[in-house]
Amino acid sequence: MTLTALYARVARSYPMTSAPTTSAPTTSDPLTSDPLTSDPTTSDEGASLVEARDLFKIYREGAVETVALRGADLVLPRHAVTSLVGPSGSGKSTLIAILAGLSLPSAGQVLFDGEDLTRFDEAGRARLRARRIGIVLQRGNLVPFLTAVENVELALKLAGGRRARRRSVELLRELGLADRLNHLPRRLSGGEAQRVSVAVALANQPDLLLADELTGELDSATADRVMRVIMESGRQRGLTVLLVTHNQEIAARARHRLRLVDGVVVAQ
């Protein structure tokens, strides 16, 4: 099977990398100003890229209901890094999935650049992810039968990027993976696979990066290298970042710091 055929197969099978169509949202040019210094819990809509309003998420299994989010509100200022901490089971991964359009809330709104994601159909949310959102999930976002460089190249091609192979190689080298370009995910260590996932997330030069336990599999030196790449991306392209983490040291690097407690977001 050719790589082109593999791309088509993956686009049909993997929602994280669904192919865009010609009706994809328009991306504005990134600004070059410093990160915003306003309080993320009170920033006005004009200063935010993402705004979540009164989010509820309820999971039902038979007669049992589990409430993961209980009226959560969140504002992500443009071109700034925001961290979100909270204990296991507090709803962090659920919130990431909803902000990415991978899941819909039971109630509430998610505004992305002023548009309500909850009103998009599945294809519309997939187009937005392909063009404007990069995601790193705890469970990984790599296609198992593609090599490291092919995984990154796939993300670029689905977003309509040019010189995909060259850009893929550059990203992986920046993340210290020059000697792992042609390895399949099963041949990578946990930390190496996590760095490839970061490269996939940054490949399409997104407006928003959502990272769930970004450095969980990394040693301190490698975590620092990954954070430098992300911060540099933020400075160069005006990237908006949400870091969901248990690591207080990583969280402290963010301009804005939030905590999720019992399904509600509070300032830290």
C-alpha cells in the first residue's frame, strides 16, 4: 500500500487527524505581541481565543450517573500559555476532549474564535482540529502503522501543508529525535513517542495547543527541551497553549494558572 493510500485510510479511521475540506475556517495571521497579562478568568471575549461557558459533562451507565464537569468556565487568552492542574479524576481529560471538539458537553458552550463548537457537526469539528488545533493526549495520538516521520507528515498533509517531509524532519530534530525518524511507535520508548506526539500536534502550526500531561513520560532534561520548543513556537507564531499537568514546576512556567476542583475551574 502506498503512503498516499495510507493517508486516505487514516483520514477515514482516526478522528484526531480527519482531513479538512474546502469549507475549513479561515486562520488569521498570528500576532507578535507579548502574552496577555490579564486575569484569564475575567478576560473579555476580544482577548480570548477559547471561552468555555458553564460546561457540564455527565456520563451515564445504566442507572449510574457520573458528573465529570459541573458548570466549568474557562478563558484561554490569545498567544499565552495557561496551565491547569488538578487531582486525578477531577475532569481534566474530559475538559481537554471537549475543548478539542472530540466530545460534546452535556450542557454549556465552547467558543473558538467566537464560534460555538457545540453547534458544529462532527465533520466541522474535525476540520477545525486539522487546521487550527494541535492535541497531545495521555493515551497518545500516533498511528501505529506509520513511522515517526510519517505520523508528522500525515498531520501536515491533512492540514494542506507544503514541504511536509522537510518540515516533519525539522520538527523531530528539534525534539531530539533525528535518529528515530523511521521507527514505528512500538519501537519507541514512552518518552520518544510522547515527543513524536508533540511534533504531530505542532506540525500544522496550530492556533491552539491542548496538551494533556505533556511531559508525563519525559525525564527533566527532555521535558525542558520540549517546553523550550513549545515556548519558541508561542513566540514565533502566537500560539495559545493549555497545559494540563500534575507537575507543579511545569505549571508554574505558564503566564496564567488554573485549577480544576470537583469539575469546576478556579484561579490558582
